[in-house]
Amino acid sequence: MAKKNIKELLSKSPDLLLVDFHADWCGPCQTMEPVISEVLDSMQGKIKLLKIDVEKHPQLAQQFAVRSIPHYALFKRGKILWRKGGIMTKKDLSQALKGFV
């Protein structure tokens, strides 16, 4: 996805978007993939996932002050509602996101 399209999606989407800032080589990012998938599945489509590879989009990572990966940010219409970095348990991620759906 082109950078312009990503920015437009983040700023205009009426949906809740969980942005996963990651890199292919990142072990903790790979560990979190099934956790994110399970949590979002349990929310029945109320939160959409957008994965942003920080290697391919370093300007976006810098713009959103992503200093380490994995890093997650929940957006709605361009506003960050919640953000957190690092590995999280399924329970912790689920509890954090449930407050927004």
C-alpha cells in the first residue's frame, strides 16, 4: 500500500483501525501475529487491522513516534485512541481494545 493511501486510510476511516508497526525480521512481532489475529477475530470485525512494515515505511514510523517494534496504535478518523509497544498477552490486548468497541 502506498504511503499516501495509508495516511488517507488512517485519517478518513470511520472504522477502528489497529495499526501493527512491525518488521519481517522481528521475532516479537512474529510472536504477536496469532495473538492479534485471535483477539480481532473475537471482536467480530469491529476493529480492522493494518500492518505497516517499518522497514518499508520509515517515515510513517517516525511520524507516529514508533521507537521500537512491535508497536500498536488504535486509530479512528486520524486520532490515536490507544497505543502500546512490546509483547502483550491475549488477555491484556483484548481488555485494552474492548473499551473502544
